[in-house]
Amino acid sequence: MLRTLAILLTFAVTSSAFATRVADITRLAGQREQQLVGMGLIVGLNGSGDGGDFLPAIRPLASMLEKFNNGADIVELQDADNVALVTVTALIPPAGARNGDKVDIFVESIGAAESLRGGRLFITPLQGPMAEGGIFALASGNVVIEDPATPTVGVIRGGAIMEADMLADYVFDNQFTLIVNHAEASPGMTANIAKMINDSEDGQQWATAIDAKNVVVTIPPAERANPNNFVSRVQRLPVPVTTGEARVRINSRTGTITITGEVTISPVIISHRGLTISTMEPDIPPTPGRPRQVDRDFVAIDPENAGGAKLRDLLESLDQLKVSAEDRIAIIKELHRTGRLHAQLIEN
């Protein structure tokens, strides 16, 4: 019994330790993925390259050979079907990358190549964002085709080696901004986060919610020599649990419906194409073992105008009645269009 109690207490402490934190629902402004881009040549293809008269691929090939003191001209190379012109893209993670780090790259044919399978990217310089410019990495390596259905798109794991630091800056003028994830963003959420930060700093007004997504935080003077400690402390703060804004997110392609907050429906009667609701009611007078089936082609929601009908209750009923995802989504859209669904409707 004591051992069981200890396990339960440990589980409770662990669960508390993994409560939702500020870092789980926000990101720092300035910390985001960045792209490095370039154009290169895939070589070593087995007759599946651009070849023919695709001059955009042949010209850089001729230029490359010229740099290596091999003066081949375009006419000599026009049947070179073992090369392909590709775009090269590298994604730098939000935390940034240092000189010498290796980053995955993605290549995609932009010419007449049929497949990049078996090819190798010739060393290619990658440029940074337009605001920074310059060459940040050199890319090369063997192409791996991940999707056989699209052999003209491939990946090279660790194919780019950083030649310069590309760091994420998030502190500006002794301030940083917390950007709330879109799904959790609301005026109430940012106000709660700002209040929680200020309360944790003895009530000092360091944080301000400026809109439904952004909280600007001023770094206290004593923390400015090493702001990372303060930023980390803020990110570890627990987020107060709130009901959140009423939202319905639907994805017609996958048939997914996600409900957050208290989504209510005004009194309404729903009749939809092909919808027949069957309920089993006892006979009057009752016959043991022989309930009476009653078929209806409508659903009544809160017909007595009592108020408080929930969308989730409707969906649960439709689920029991085996109503298709397509029909459920159509019903939700119609409720929203007629003003009977009291929530923000988001379509993916």
C-alpha cells in the first residue's frame, strides 16, 4: 500500500512538472526557421538528366567546367543527359546554426530531367536571406529520393556545411517579444501571460500584452548583462489554464473536426440530405423483446429554447447515428452561415 502511494505521489509530482509552460505555446520574435538557397547541378545521372537542348542546365555546366580550366562549349555539352539543373534549399532551425554545423538540404529539378536517382550534387554555394546576403554554406552530397512518385525531388542529409554563423537574434533594445501560437492566441491569453510574468517579478511591470498574439517583455536592468537567464525563467513559467476562445477548426480534406472552448448552438432544427435518424422506442402496450423503430429525418437542438446546447453534444449524436464526416462538416458550415453556431470557424 505504501509503495502504491509513493508511485501515485511521484506521478502527481511528475505530471505537475510537465504542466504547460510559456515556451510550449509561444515563440520568441526573431527565432524562426530561415532558408538558404542556391542553384546547382546534379551529376552522375544514368541518362535521366536534362540533356537535349535544355540550355539553362548546359550553360552553368559549361561555366563550371571553364572555372576548372576545361573549356568545353555549349554545343559539345548539349547532349549531356547525365546532369540536371536543380534548386537547392537548406532550412536553418529557429535556434540558428554555427560555422561547421551540418544542415539537411533539399533539391528539386527545374529542367527536363526525368529522375535525380543516383545523382550527386556538385558543390554549390548557398546564399542567406536578402537582408543579410552573402554565402553562408556550401552544399554537396548524394541525393536520396524519399518519394518514388516524385523522383525529381530529393534530400541530402547533412549536405550543407555552414561557412558562417547564422544566429537568431531575439533581444532588441533590452526587450523581447513572446508570440503566442495561432491556436492559443486571444486577448485573454496574452493578458494572462503578461500578468503572470509581472507577478513572478514582485509585481514589477516588465511585461505588456499589446494584442491577441504578442507580449512585449522588458529585461530588468540587473539581468541585461546576461539576458538568457531571464528569458529562460520567463519561458519556464506555467501557463494558467483557461477555457479559451470558442473555435471550431475543420479540415474538409481529412474530415477532421476540432473544437476548443465552449461552443454553443442556438435553438435550431436540422434536416440534411440523406440524414435519417432511427431510434428504438418500446411498443405501447409493450411487447417484450420487440421495441418499435421510429425513423426521423431531422435533428432538433434545444427545441424548448432552454439555451446552452453544445456543439459537441450534436457531434456525439451524429457519431452514434453514423453520419459521415462530410455531412457533419456541411452541417457545421450551415450552422455558422446562419448565425446559429457561436464560435470562430476556421477552415484548413
